[in-house]
Amino acid sequence: MPNLRDTTRAPDTAWQDDVRAGVRHVRDLASLPLSPAEREAAQAAASLHKVRAPKSYLDLIDWNDPADPIRAQVIPSPGELEEAEGELGDPIADHEFSPVPRLTHRHADRVLLFPTYQCAVYCRFCFRKESLTSIGRGYTREALEPALAYIADHPEIREVILTGGDPLSLPDKALAEIRARVETIAHVRLLRIHTRVPVALPSRITPGLVAALQGRLMVTVVTHFNHAREITDATEAACRTLRQAGFVLLNQSVLLKGVNDTVEALEELCRELMYRLGIKPYYLHHGDLARGMAHRRTTIEHGQALVEALRARLSGICNPVYVLDLPEGGGKVPLAPCPIEGRDGESWRIRGLDGTVRDYREILGVREERPSKNPAAGS
Ligand code: SF4
């Protein structure tokens, strides 16, 4: 089997070979170079969260390194079997804010629409893994009807976010159909797509897929790169295709212990995203409370130290916003350390990138000199 990552201009169907040659079922784990103990642990963990990875993504793994950051993202590990107290099956309360099936309406102007609960790759850290397992179904036109009717009935909705599951794992025909249906709703202004496909199955980004998404609506594609080693000639070609189609590209990463929890790893990732792929690093997520993920979460304090160091090293355009998506639908809140050290009226004390605290006085107009009570004074 050739290394599929070497092909930067793959034919439109190359992605199907890539999927077929990868891991699609638990039994396929037997073909990977794991030790018997690792295989047994991986098979047990895979019973809790599906396992799938295209061959080109597996080709990125250094199998001699048990702590390889690509391996950590897709090969089930025994840590997943350990549930810590307080972890949640639905960490950000998608279901609580779901008025109809396949839709979450947490914020007034936007909704999450779930056309499928299947993915091209199953990430071990996924906070929706329990929905993917329990619901698990793919796309049908009928299944989406109640959600589309809900959007049409709510004129405050401006943005429809296709998520899942991975929307770009769907066939072109399904994507074109979903896009066309959303476009008929006049108050919708933007179609956003959350996807790991450009990362894990870049050969799927074909002219046909792009054409299926082009229409009336502005399209923003939010990719999900977590490590610079995921950035290859093939991902570069895929992102170029998306950019040239006129789509806005943003990236969200998850801060994962053992994958990208060093300043060097994040610095390289953010630079390569912006400078090589033309993708603006958008969010760096603190780990959600998904079950069995304690072994991949860092402390918030560590995350704050990382983003403070990044802020000093990277240009603003390369810096993501460090956020936590709060349980119970509390929304994404920024976690970066606050540089304000104190305030006295209009005077603020603010810590600079060099660590020095400086004074900043708010000046909102020219101060008028007060007339002196004694005109003779000071003359
Ligand atoms: S592609 Fe997205 S939805 Fe699917 S398993 Fe990975 S993180 Fe979860």
C-alpha cells in the first residue's frame, strides 16, 4: 500500500481507498503493531467508544514511540476505562438544550445541527463520544426535517453550525442537499462546519465536496488540528482547496496532556496553521469533563501558563483564545490570565508581555483647566 499522504493531487475517489485501508472496526486493531497487553487494553477501551482511523492518518504514527501524539489521539488506551468522579456523559449539556432531535439551541443567534453521528476518525478525547455511541445514526433527509423546521420558525437564528459526528464524512449529494435546505431559510446568514476531515482524511476534500457547499451562504470551516505533525503536504493541499473556494478557515484545538501540552508543541502548531495552511487558530479548548479522559486533561493553571507564554512568542494572528466550555450549557468562557493588576479611578496597572507592570491612564478628552479662585495666585 503506498503512503497516501505523499499524494497531494489525489483523484476524487482516493479517500475511499484510504478509509478501506485504515482501521474501521475493533478487529482491525489486530493489524497494528501493538503489544498483546496494549491490544487487549485497546480492545476493551474501544468497546466504550468506536474506533476508526484512515490509513493516511495511521501512517503519521511513530509506532516505536508509545507516547506518540498522533497515536494518543486515535488508538484506544486503558486510561479510557477509568471513570473519575464528576465526569459527565454529556459534558456541555447538548441534550438539555435540544428542543428537537439533531439540533442544539444554546445561544439565541446560532444552532448546532447534527446531520450525522458518524465520523471519518473517532478521536479518543471526543466530548460527544457517548452521543456518537448511543445515537450513532447517519444522515437521512427525514431525520433532519424537524430540526430544519425549527430553524425556519426561529428568525433569531443567523448561524447554522453543522457538527456531529463529522459533516464532511457525508457524501457530496447529502452535503449539497443539506446546504440547499438551509439556504432556503432566509434569516440564516452563515453556514459553519466543524470537521476533522481535513486533518485525518484530507483526500476527501475534493472539488465535488467544495461544489456541494457553495451557494448563497458564507461558509466557515472550523478544522481541528491538535499537533503540528498532522500538518502535511496532503492537509496543506486540502486546506488550499477550501481556501480557494472562498471559505473562511479557523481551527480549534483541544489541550491534551501528552499530545500538545507544551509551549513548544502549541507554538509550532499555531505557526504552521497560520503560515502554512492559512488557518487562523481560533480556540484552544481546556479539556471537557468527558468520561474516561482524566489522563488527558491538564490543570487550568498549566493551560494559563502555556497561553501566557504563547502570547509573548506568537503574533496576535497566531494566538488562539484559551476557553472552557462550561458544564450545564454555561458557554465558552476565556481562561487566559488577566493582565490587569489593579485600578485607581482612571489609572490602571497592567502587566505587559515582558512581565513588567505599567501604568495606563484612560484619557477620553482634553481636560479643561479649572479657573483659579484667586486670579492673582501663581502669577
Ligand atoms: S471527529 Fe469530532 S465528533 Fe468525531 S470523534 Fe473526533 S472530535 Fe468527536
